[in-house]
Amino acid sequence: MSIDARVNARVAEVTDRIARRSHDSRARYLDRISAAAATPVRRRLGCANQAHAFAACGTHDKKLMQDGHVPSLGIVTAYNDMLSAHQPYERFPELIRQSAREAGGVAQVAGGVPAMCDGITQGEAGMELSLFSRDVIALSTAVALSHQTFDAAVFLGICDKIVPGLVIGALSFGHLPAVFIPSGPMTSGLGNEAKAKIRQDYAEGKLGREALLEAEAQAYHGPGTCTFYGTANTNQMLMEIMGLQLPGASFVNPNTPLRDELTRTAAKRALSLTALGNQYSPIGRMLDERAFVNGIIGLHATGGSTNLTLHMVAMGAAAGLTLTWDDFADLASVTPLIARIYPNGSADVNHFHAAGGMSLLMRELLAAGLLHRDVTTVCGDGLEAYLQEPALGVEGTLTWHDGPVASGDPAVLRGTTEPFQTTGGLRVLTGNLGRAVIKTSAVASERHIIEAPARVFHSQNNLQKAFAAGELVGDFVAVVRFQGPKANGMPELHKLMPPLGSLQDRGLKVALVTDGRLSGASGKVPAAIHVTPEAADGGAIARIRDGDVVRLDAAAGRLEVLVDSSEWANRAVARADLSAAHVGVGRELFSFFRERVSCADTGASVFAG
């Protein structure tokens, strides 16, 4: 593999070592998808098999499929009308079918995948299925595509575990072209800072439940993704910067003429990439080490979700690529933070889009040599198309024009020469507690180093009870353990943030250390998350006792407990009765996942365990 000389030396070095480390597994993967591409299964299916495939189609589509010489497009959808982000997908299949006919092809819904809402399950038992749902989605995607009757596929998904699961599933059919189609963010509602303040006031007993519910309803008020920069919107950035979405498609609001035209165009584009034409572009070859490095750079430059430190490792493995947290750390050291989107600032993704959005972000990163431009995307070779933005021309036709060359709001998005901080928004921590991840972009620099006695909890509920009882006084590091993937599925622990934020606002030095997750919505409290090895696996976090001094140093990338080394080595690990977390709300069905799942730094995946 040759790397463009314009690419930053550290970026080139990391890319090269991923390629060398992954040489054998990547070669095996490419051989496998080449073999699949060499046998166009759809055309050699038996007559009964083919008849089943088009039995329910309308007359026009049935005739085309029976002829067998037109491209067939599979739709894999995560539609449900419970998720605000996915409710708009109800209309998409018909838009896609119409567009396929216009392009001389056919489209069918191949299958659906589950899509749970982390906002609804936050702090509840169902959250313990959230991370595992990613691998269930990958399996469901494989089931949808296993009919082997499609020449390409489009994927309708946007939120947390859903996009990574779809990518993993799509890569298992890596010989097929794939285009991802977002639904876009909801329009701006109650501001994120105001929402966070109301949550904190409620935690402190200053507001009642009625006021809290009203505020939440004003924040989450319509169709589309939540407007803060959590995992859902990080996913959209990622799919665009990795070349799996149309340029400028990420942050166009749902149910608008422009969004509908982008959906139609994406369907036609997918049909143009099949092996039946001259632009064959299978996803398995598109997503190489350069595309993944571009994704990690985008993650750092925007201060994106910590969940992607799990998901990108798992996604890379599905393409035969071995990514490590060291790769994330080394790329963070040369990637400036150039976006401020809540919780990294006060703006939401609509403000980011208006300030210049993805085209300006990519223009700046390309100019600084931080992106590989010589990649293959759904728009062809190179990233130049992604410096353009979509618009509606005369008679509602989709047109493209050059994106802005300067930010419309430097408080939200700016150039690489004047960044918000000189390194990326995520940092990897190491030390005698193992390895962890911290999101620094939302934390004030004076809180990047916290040294304080530990207060140990085995659930977020226990910490909340201690807060309500007034027991949390003085500086402390909250250690919330037995929250890893083997313990209980590695839930997000956002209900910790209001009480810890309140204590921090009172002037205390507080931090969080946990083997659980927080995602992109983690806020102003320094939090070392994804600690691995986890407590349930005998990790060092299980040795901590109340009163041990813990040092979290995001500046130096260290996470340590300051205990005599000989005592520490001989200290017994704590145990926890986790049986209550293994039954109810479907959790008993996931015992295999808890037994099989790999550790956090290898993707917390049942496919890698």
C-alpha cells in the first residue's frame, strides 16, 4: 500500500502499521469476498427460489426480476416509530423503490433489524442489552442478505449501536456495494445547556418531576436524531467521512424535500455501483485501513462519542483489520479539536451544519494532511466530492455546489490552525488500573487531573442513594465497577452525571472511574470509562477499596491507584453477586453474550471473544 505524500507523517505511520498488523487477516477477508463476487448467486438460483423472491412484487417489478438482467437492491431497515431518529424511515422504502424503477432496477425490503432507544432505557434494566444489540443487528443484517438475491444494499439506520451493527453485517457480505442513508437530526428544541441545568436541579431536589418532564419533552420534541453530539450523530459524521453516505447527507432535517431527494439519489447511486455496471465498488474493498483512519481522525476532530472506541475496533475486525486503542491515542496526538458541539460546547448539530458542517470539516482536515484523500467512496475515487454540499435546484432537482471555505460561526467550527485544543477530543489512559478512555473535549482543562480518595460502588443506583443521603462530601473519585460487558452488558451510566455534576459545581474535585460506558453524551465531569480488564474478569478495578487514592491524569494519559505496589499485587479482588442483572427484561436470553464477549479494547464483541 502506498500512502499519499501529503498525509501527515504520524497519520501515515499509524495507517501503515494497521496494514502490516492486519496483512494476513485482511488478505483472507479479501479472498473471501472475491470468491463471493465471482459467483453471482442471484442468476443461478433455482426457478422456485427466484419465484419466491418476486412473488409479492407488483407486475412491473416482477417482470424485471423474472428477466434477471436488472440490478436488484436490498433495503435493510432499522425502522420503528418509537425512536425519533428512525420514525422518518417509514416513508423511505417507497421512495427507494420508486427511484430504483426510475434507474431501471428493483428494490425490496430485505429485512428489518432491531433498534432500541438508549434514551428510553437509560438507567433501566433494558440498557444492559444495549451494547449486545449491536451484534444482534449484525446477525439480523446477515439474515436479511442471506437470500443472495441482491446486487447491492442500502442501509437505513442512524443511532447508537445500530449503524455499527449494520456495518459489521454489511461487511460480512463485503462483495456487495452498500450505501448508508441517514434520516437527519430533529430541529433544535430546548437548548442542551438549559436541559442539563434542569436535570441537575432535579437531582438536587430544586425542581419536581413535572418540570423535568416538560423540559425533556421540549428538548426531544420531534422526528430525527437527538441534536446533541452523542453516538447517533457521531455515527453520521463517521459514515460520511468514511465515504458510505452521500456528501452533505448527515445533518439535513427529516421530512424535507432535500432529505427526500438525497434518499432517492442514494438509492440510484447504490444501483450504479453493482457488478452489473462499470463502477463496481463493494463495501469490503472500500473500507480499508485508510477509510478507518479517516474515521478515527473525524472522531477526534469533532470530540465524538467514546462508544466509537468500541465500535470501530469491532467494525474493523469485520473487514479483516486489527485496530487498537494505541492507534486512537497516536492519531489523537496530531488531530486538533475543531468542533464544539454539545456536550463539548453549547451548540447542537444543526448549528454545526449551519456553520459549515461536514464539507468544511473535511476541507480543513484535508488541507492539514490529516485525511487520506485517495480512498474509494460511494461517490467514486477520492474525497473531493465531499467538499460539496447538496441543494435543490429548479423543479426540485438535486444539485451540488462547493461548500464554504470559512466557518460561519468560529465558536462552533473552526480551522485547524486555530483549534479549540491542539489534540483530539478523546484520550487513552493506562496505568496499574488497566486501560481506559476519557473524553477530554467536554471537560475544563483544570479538571484534566484529579487525585482523590476512592468511593466504591457496584451500581449507579447506589451512588445516587449516597448522594441523596448527603453522604458524598469532600473530594473523591467515584469507582463504579461490575458494569463491564461480562458483568452486565456494559450499560451507559448517564444517571451518574447530574449528581456528580452538582457536587463538582459545589467546588468539589470529583471524577468517575468505571468499566461501564457513558457514550458521546458524557459531560463536564472527568470520567475514565471502559476500564479493562473489567471487574468481573478479575481486573485491577476490582481491587480498589474505599479510601485508596486514585489519580486520573488526562494530560499524561495515566490512570493509577496510589497504593504500595507489593500490597496492591497481593490484594484480593472483590466479588459481586450479579445474578439480579442476569434475569428479567430479556437479560436471561443473553447469557451466551456475557460468556462470549471480548474485552472493551477489542470491541466488546461476541464475534471476537
